[in-house]
Amino acid sequence: MTAVSNKTQKPLSVPLPGGKTLHLGPGKTGQISAKAAEDLRLKKLVDAGEIELDDDPRPAPGPGAGKRGRGFMVGHTSGSGNRRSGDR
């Protein structure tokens, strides 16, 4: 896998082969296949300084690898089902 980093202060739509698009917020990073990284449209964005590519961004496994638990998840919370307000 190849990491794609948005080096601009604006959201980017990065065109990928197969008609797909990677949407990256300012300063955010995503992952694409090594084959997709060879696309001419991506090379133009790299040359323009808008994105940066990093081959195999995964850290090498070391002691304790694979022991990460689930972190805090933003989004859905548990609670009572009905939250309507007002008179009934």
C-alpha cells in the first residue's frame, strides 16, 4: 500500500484508476494501491506539490505488535431508543 498525504490547506479529490476518487481533507492521509500510485494524474499532483506519496507507510512489526485495542469511537453512542421531546 502507498500513503497519499494532502499537503494543501484545502480538501482534495484525488482521481484513481477505475473511475474511483479518494477524498482527502487538509493535511489528511489515505492509502491507495501501489498500482494506483503509478497513475499519471497522481504524478501531476505530486509534481504540483499538492500531494505526497509514501511507499509502504506501515511500521515494521515489533514487540507487542497486534495488541492494540479498540480506541474511542466517535459517532454512535448507546442510550435509550426514543429521544423525542415535547408534549404527547
